[in-house]
Amino acid sequence: MPPSICLRRLSLAPSDLTAHAMASRSLLAYTQTTSFSHSASLSAKPGQGKPAGPARGERTLNLGKNKKVQRDMGKRPAPGERKALRKRVVLSNTNALVVEGLNDLTVSNIETGDMQGQVVGLSEPVIDQLRAVEAFKATQGWYLFRRPAMLMRKETAQLSALMGDVEAQKKTVRRILVGDRASGKSTLLLQGLAMAFMRKWVVINFPDAKDIVSAHTEYAPLPGSNPLQYTQNAYTANLLAQIAKANSAVLSTIVPSTDLRLPIPTTRKTTLADLAVLGSKNPELSWPIFNALWTELTQPGRPPIILAVDGLAHIMTPSAYLSAEAKPIHAHDLVVVRHFIDHLSGKSVLPNGGMVLAATSGSNQPASPALKFSVQLAEARAQGATDLPMWNPYELVDQRVMEVLTDVDTLKLHGLDKQDSRTIMEYYAASGMLRKQVDEPLVSHWWTLAGNGNIGELEKGSVKMRA
Amino acid sequence: MPPRLNLLTVPRTIVYRPKVAASSLRNGVLTRTSPLCRNYSDSPGADRSKDPSTQPLGGVTEEAATTADITGSKGPELEQGTPVEEIVKDDKEAQEKLPKVMQDSIKSSGPKGSRSFSTSAIRRDFHTEGLIQAEMPPPLATMPPGVKFGLPTLPVPADAHLKYRYDPAVKLFTNLIMEHGKLSVAQRNMALILTHLRTSPPPNISPLRPLLPGSPPPSHLPLNPTLYLTLAIDSIAPLLRIRSQKGAAGGGVALQIPVPLGLRQRRRIAVEWILAAATKRKNRGSGKGGFALRLAEEIISVVEGKSSVWDKRGMIHKQGVAARANLKLGIRR
């Protein structure tokens, strides 16, 4: 199979060569090859031989017996248009009924825990922030209801309590969100992000880990790194744009206190929000600017930070990028991933306190036996088991992943209890999406069919009308 | 003191059930009475009990009040109601037809000491202790062991059967969009269609293409996508098909004969027309749900009266009217 990326991406522009004097020898060798093509030089010249047929949309004489129906030859969709339609996130259904008495989530009712076991809505500014960090997924059922609302479940309360601890003790909490498929891991992550936004934390979210490692964005070796690491300028620039947009309220109040030493002129009035915007506009500087931003955010007196990723398994395997030797690059050798992993593993701490959340995915995850084993180990440890599971020594293991996840705790999502199921089903009914009387037999019926209250299955069964 | 011999006491326990309507007892088997044609309005969502046509006519007093209201005079008092005695006071003919009790009471306008009817009340509960109301759910204490939610109420609803748990129109549609026997894919597409119906804005119904009479207002449709779909199908379902009988016209010419269709046949043809029209539509997005999206858009355009399916239906009906001369409905010998 040919590599999915073009090896020419590895070549550096001659202007970069001077700047990257420390680049390794193999990379310098690659810069000598200016171009490379698979196509044979002996291929026929265009315009010779049989004509390639009429242009699209042109009428031709067809005397054949089986005349084909002329297909619609209208304007084709623009590049990216169809994908945008597919990936569109709709957060409102104007046909759905307005639910009376639906309260918004606020800082005060998060802290008092009044909303535990209730469905709460999200306020407009928080929705905009969550949209900016792409926390809403197209596969989630937001498009059915009048406005985004969610159940405050037990796990949410746990997360909220952890956030309170972080603020009180300035500690770093690291958790992997695990649970069955459709048990609400991504939604819990979203709830965590929403609560962090309301608590005026700085939110840095990697919406889908697959996007980092799928080799759809450009990459380049980081000069002077040993072992060799790779930057992803386009991805980092996009990340900075998201950070700037979502956290503008917090970041625009902070002025850098250290000498940033950036290769781009900044004024005294440049806030961190401006800095992030600057990084998003100059992709070639995005990684140095991200580093500068991080340095500033970890200075004393700055707000807590939440780092979150969805689809953890993707960054626990070799990525789809290739090195100069045409070997797969391990995901941990990408600087963006490296940065996250260092905080998840506890190698780096957040001095002002904060949270590192990594959600696994039940439906889209590459096989990562080391991650699976580490999660099992963490769960056994949390239960206080005496005989912890052991890795089979005769099987190969991704040692880097094992080391990274040695002492990370998990936050396991269980199914809802009957009371919570009833609450969420009453919300469905009040929105007009469930046309049944919500009583004990109905709740019990769907709770059982949903695998003891798995919330995704509950929604799928009672609302989504699969018939 | 109660009488010693009580004729009204039941000697043994009798299970009391209201009598089943005679029409539902067919061949001695209790069958669920269903109308010949199951329309959308039969669905539980459509409640027509509030229609003025279903309300009972007013009594004499209401009629008199309405007449008085029209003529402008003062009618009888509606709040308290008019006693019958007052109505028949001046009407000798009506008085003769009154029950004897009332005739007596009119004649004797004062207490006489003896009545022609009994005034003693019988305590019914004392005598009906043997009767068990089968319709009432038994109290919790007497629930049979192992039953958590009570016994099911009879008759069992139509969708309680495993194989008939989906709406019949939806099931028919799902089966017709199925390809290569992949029911699960068809069901996913069906779910996408219903989702599109419930999230798209309410249809603008064209007065030129009337839907089935008694259809709910368009604003109600998105919240009940099953009804939306059924309404679209039933509104364009043709009443008949044209059968060509070879040689019946003489000289090797086929004779066009209109044949009436049953409900399922009508729906099937309607769905096939919708599928054909949706196939010709242009695909907009990419990915799996493209055809489902086109189908959903076609259903909306059917309800809005924009679809070409309406022309098809009109053509068939026109042919049917023209070909009805070919029907031979005479007495067979």
C-alpha cells in the first residue's frame, strides 16, 4: 500500500534550512530531492490517440439500443461543501416544544448541587464557547430538542466535586473517562468543559484525537528535538484559534508577564487572547506561540486550566504520519500529543491547578491493548483489589503507552438509575419527542432494553424512532 | 330489621363483565372490531371527540333558547333548566303521554298521604357483595404472586405483538425501501426520514392539492412524524389500478378495466411512486443518509402538493373514470 501522505511534505524550504541548522542529517538529505513523481515519463502526450469522450454535460448522438437516461448535469457541490453538510452540528429543533421550568446551569447551582438528578439547560454564552471548542458532536441527539439541555448525573456531580477540590487546593486532577458504548462519555466531557467555562477556567480541548493522528494536516520535524518530534502547524493554528475564541473573556484580561522571545513583534498591550489570534494567523509560528501561551498560563496567579481530549485510543497508537525513514511516527512523538500526554501522565503538573480529562470512545477507537490493560489496572486499583492484573510477558506491548498510563485514575460511567431515567424521559416527553405517557412500566421497559439505563441506548430507543 | 328471606342475595360469586358487542363475536371467536379501512384519523393521536358534529343535540330548553335568541325575544333560563311540568303545563296532548308518576303528581298538587310508588331505598352494596367488578384492577394486596405491574388490560393493544410492534404504514414503507434483504439498513434510513420530518419546518399545504379530509393542521405534523408519513402516503394512494385484459375489446385490442385496490395495495403503490420520484432527485450531501434525505424531502413535497406523484395519481384516476364503461356489472349467468 502506498503511503497516505506525500513524502515531499518532509522537504523543507531553503529558507528554513538556515533556521533549522540543528536538523538531523537524514532530514537534510531529504531537502536535496526537489521533486519526485510516480508517473512514467513515457506516457502518451495529451491530445494523441483516441479522444477521451465528450465533456461533461455535452449532448451527444446516441443511436444505441439501450439509451442511458441523461443524469442531472447541474452545478456540482463545491469542495468541502458535502462534508460540511455531513458534519454539521444542529443544536436546535424549532418544532420541539419549549420545556417549561427548564433551568440553566449556573456556577451557584453547580456548587450547591441543587441540580443533581435534574435536566438543565445551557446558557447562550456557554453554548457559543462549547461550539467554539467543538464540544458538541454531530452524532449526539442535540438536533431533536429546542435547546441544548442535559441530565446532571452522579458522575457529573463527581466531576464537579473534583473541580471544587482543584480550585481549593490548586492540584492537578487526571482522569480517563471510561464506560460502555453510548454511556455518555463525550457528554460528560462536555459537561466538564461547560462547568470549567462557567468557573472561568482556561479550556483547551482537542475535540477528536483522530484528527491529530490521521495525517490529514501537514507536519514537520521540530528542529533541535531529541528524540525527533514533529509539529503540526495547521492543526496548532486551528487549536489556537479555538482557544482564542472560546476563552477570550479570560485571556483578554491577562497581559504577558515574562519575556516571550517570539520571532514576531508584540506590544505591551498584547494580551494572551491577541497572542493566540496571532498564532492562529501565522501557522508557521503556531507552536512557539502555543508554548509562549502555555508559559504565561502557568505563571503564578493565573486561572486553572482544563485540558481535554476525546477519543483517547487514537493517540495511544502509532500515527498515520511517516518519518523520513518511511516508518510510522508514534503519536507521542507529535508535539501537540506530547504536550497533552505529559500532563495526563503526571510528568508535568499544572501549577495553578487544573484538570486533565481524556474520554475514551466506544464506537471509534483503534485497538490499543496497552490502553485497555491500563484502564483495567486502574479500575482494579480503585476497587482495592489485592491481585492486580498482570500483562502477559509473552505478548508485545506498547511500552510507551504503558509508562504514560501507569498511575492515571479512571472515572467510570455507569447506567442511569430508574429515577434518573424517568427524569430524562419526562424531559423527552415534555419536548414533544416522546409521545407516550411516562409511567413506571414505560420507564422500566426502556431502562431494561437500554442495558440497565445506558443513556445513549435510552435515547435511541425512546426518542429516535427506529422502526 | 332486614327481611329474613332475601331474594336479591346472590348464592355464589358471579364474575360480572359487561356484554361484548355482538359485531365483535365472529364465529364464536372474540375478534377486535376494526373498520374496513384504517385511516390516519384512527390513530390514537387524532381526537375528534371535540368536533361540533360529534356533540349531542341540545334539549328542548336549549332549542327554545336558541330560537328565542334568533327571534330576539327572551328565552327560558338555561342556567337552572326548565322543569318538565312547566313545559307540558298547557299541552294536554303531551300530558297524556307523561309517565304515570308525573301525571299523578300533576293531578295531586298537594300531599295526600299515600303514594303510588315506593320511596324505600334498598342498600345495593349489602346485596351485591357477591359481584366482582372484573373491569376494575384488583387492589395491590390481592395481586397474584410474581406480577409486578399488574396484569395486562384486555384487549391487548395492536402493537403489543412482537411481530406487529411498528406502525403498519411505517413497516410497509421500511420494507419497500429495503434492498438486498438488508432490513437493518432500511430501518436506519427510516429513522433518518422520520428525524428529517420532525426537524424540518411545518409544511405549507397547497389548497390545490387537498390532503385527506380531517387531516390535522400542518403545525401538528412534525411532532408526529408517523402521522406525517402516513398522511403523505394515504393522500396520494390511488383508489384503483387499470388492468389490461387482452383481446377483450376484440381485434386483439386490450380492454382497460379499472380494478379497486385494498388499503395495503394502495399504500404500496403510493410508496413506490414516492421512491421513484426520490430516486430522480439530486443528492446533496455525502455519506450514508443521502437517499433517506431525498426520500424525506420528497415526502414533504408530497404533503406540500409540489410532487409529481400527484400528477400520476390524477392520471390513473382519469383513466379509471374513462375505463369504467368497460366494467360489466350485470347479473352473471
